[in-house]
Amino acid sequence: MQNLLSRRISANLLVFSVALLLATIGNFNFWSDFVHAVGGFSLARLPLLAGSFAIVVLLFYALLMPFSFRFVVKPALIVFLLTASASAWFINEYGVVIDKAIIQSLFETDTREAAELLNWRMLLFVALTGGLPSLLVARAQLRFPQGARGLAQRAGTVAAALALSTVLLVLMFKTLAPTVREHRELRYLLTPTNAVQALNGYLHNRWSTPVPLQQIGRDAVKGKHWAGQTKRTVTVIVVGETARAANFSLNGYARDTNPRLASEQGLINFARVQSCGTATAVSVPCVFSGMTRERYDDTRAKHQEGLLDVLKHAGLRVLWRDNNSGCKGVCDRVEFVDVSSPGAGSRHCSEDECYDEDLLEGLPALIRQSKQDLVIVLHQKGSHGPAYAHRYPAGFGRFGPVCTSSEFETCTRESIVAAYDNTILYTDSFLAETIALLRKAAGESEVDTSMLYFSDHGESLGENNMYLHGAPYLFAPSEQTHVPMMLWMSDGFSQRFRIDRACLQARRDQPLSHDNVFHSVLGMLNVETAVLNPKLDLFHACVRN
């Protein structure tokens, strides 16, 4: 591209050069997976690989040509180059794919979480593969075709590129069709089209025409088991973050990551639970929406009441306490407290963030002083990566050596897993402390208490060279979708609502999912409403009449 600096060149040539650059430097991971998908590299497959590369270059060329106008072409090409470079970094470094959920998570995460993903290696990579080409583009001396002839030339160029790519596709269709059909994840790896499609999907949902809030469960009332009761109830729902079931020793993991929960009498651990999504921005709205995963629609969820609203309709006081990046709209109509800011001076906060124990600060007093039946949601920071070592206090660093960096390339997989396992050990302690708090409240404040815990999604820790989460659900590995879920009830709570614990224990190995949460919370609290689906209520068959 040195010629760009020494003479005027056609804007069309610049666009083609950038298309060629995007297809190569920005897509090493895509081509690696593509070669593997077609059966590996060989001389016999060379025509197929060359033809596929030509198709990608031509399609990129056709995509970029509409921007080949003065004052537009350079900014547009620079945006594409930098976007492709940043996308390629995350794909190569963490094994993630770029889809709408990832873009949504990017826009809706907090700045501290986002900063953990930035490091000098990323900046150097983006500077070399995106910044340097962008500088050459910015300094290029261009000439543009003028008037109607110029428009016709551009249109003809786009048409020719599309026609030629179509011909190549038809010639290779018999071979390419099975590959594309069986490896749909490839479209999430091709940059920058993956980022463009994902951003378009996110913005479409974000800025769609406002829809009036749809009310649900307005008929909700407390059922017959509430009659004649003088004690209040307190139910704590703990929404875990990035905890995968595979690393819970309660589920058979070799490391003892759940020493305290394992000794909790009456704790029911559900071992086979599937998440609704692979990112917080999807799973949290989904699990509280009442929609099943197959029928979940994020636009509809944003404009429809959910579980917390139905509980309010039934007369319960609902609070959301957050140590994460918000409730994704779920708690918009209930009381909300953010404890994630380290500026509050809590003893459970470091200089950069607050540990999950901060969620329990003031909770005993709140329970004593409240005159209403309570449902309290605690949204954990949990095991959010990549800086796992920042998620727990120093006393929980049992497993090691640990990766203390968010640059996974500088760490062994064993050290990454060790740091992650320490976050699960800390979650074990946090949940045990929550149970102890509720057990004490049941004895001292004469309330009936319960706790339900589930994680929003899991995490990849290097399996198949994949890290973090956010993979499209259709292709997501079980590590990202198999999540922990457990239940604890005081004796008074189970007796009050006539819940058969042995019946629930018998269901601990049955396949369950986030689909069950909405209906099971209503069933557990004996809330009667037409939106409750008994088939998805864990408690329906385990309540004595």
C-alpha cells in the first residue's frame, strides 16, 4: 500500500485494497476454522480454498464500494479496519464469536468490566493491524469518478463483484453448502461483517418504535397457604454471574469448591440446569420474563412485565440489590440499590470494586424492620472474567498458582482455571453466609425464609481453545449453558407452604432450565395467577394439599 502515499490512485483501488486486507489480516481465525471445516489443507482443496477467498474479497469489495465518495470513503474504511482489528483480537484471544448478544453486553457492561478487557497487547495488535492501515488510508491521495458516469461506474463495479462471487459460489456450491450448513458458527467469525450484523441487530432492538408496557399477572393473589399466617416471609433470589455447574464440587468437580454448601443441611442442589442464554444481557431478562428460551424475544421482554412485577401485584415487597452492571431492565419497577461502587467505603470493597459480601450489608436490619413479606434479589459479581483473580478477597485464593492478568495469552490454562475455581469457592462462602443470615432471621425475627440460587450463564475456560462466554446458543458448548441452581428453605417456610423436601430432592437430577424459574418462584410462594404454568413449576407436584 506504499503506492498510496506517492501518487493519486483511484478510490476504487483503495476500496479493493482494503477489502483484500480485511479478508486476510482481519480473518486469520475464520480461515483457520474454514480450512478445518472443509477437511484440512491439501493441493486437491486448493481451488476450493482460493475460490472461497475470492468470494470473501469480492463480497467485501461490494460492501465497501457504496462508501467510495469524497469525504465518506476514508472515515468509512478506517471504521471498518479498526472494527475488524478489534473483533479479530477478541476472537483470537478469547475464542469468542461476535453476535448481537456480545454487542449488547459491550454496550450494557460497566466501565470497570470493560477496562479489564483492555491491555497493551490488544492496543498493539489493533495499532498494527488496524491503526497502521488506517493511517495509510488517511494519507492516500485519491481521485474519484465524477457525475452520472461515476455513479454508473460504481454501480457497475458492485454488480460485477456480486455477479462474479455468485458464479464462483454456484460452481462450488455442492462443496460449500454442506460446510456452511454444518458450521454455521463461521458467519460469526468473519470480520467485519459479523460486527456489522451484530450492531445492526442490537440497534434495531434498542431503537425500535416504543411499545406500551404490557402488564401480566395483574390477577396475582396470595393463595390458601397464606391464610391465617402471622409470620412474614423473606425469600432471597441470588442471581449468580458466570458460574458454570461443572466447577461446583456439589456436581462432582474434583476440587472442593463447595466446602460450606456441602455441609448445609436441607440444601437441594439441582445438577442438570440449562441457561436461557450465554450472556447476562440475554439470560437475566429471559429468566425473569416468563417466556421459555425457545419463545424468548428480547424486544417483547423489554416491554412486558416480569416475575418481579407479578410478585408486587400479589402484595409482596420486592427489592433488587446489585453488585454487577445492572438488572437489564428487569428491576425497573421495583426498589433498586447499587452496591458495586467502591467509593462507599464498605469493608467489603477494594480500591477497584466491591466483593459480593457487600450485598449482605444491612440485610438483617432490613428484614427486621420491614413490615411486609419480602422478595430480595441479590445480583452477584460472581465469576465475571477475564479478571477472575479480582472477584474474591485474598483469603479465598486456595487454588493456585493463579492467573492475575486479563491477558490469557500470558497465563497457563491451569492458572486461569485455578483463579476461576477460587471465585466459585468465594460464591460458596457467599451463599453459605446468605443461608446463615436467613436461618438466624428465622429464629430471631420470626420470619419464614428461603433462598433460591442460579447462575445466569456459564463460562469457557480453554476447552477447544474457547474462553469467556457469549457464544451463539446453537453452537455454545455445555460449559457456557450448564449452570448451577440450588434451593434452601427454613423449616417454617417448607411447613407453611407444605412443601415436600423429599419430593424436591428426588428431582435434583432431572433436566431443568431457566424456563422453570419464573413459575417455580410463584409456585414456591403460593402465588395464584393465570400466568403460572404448573408444568414448569418445580413445586407443583411437591406441595401437600
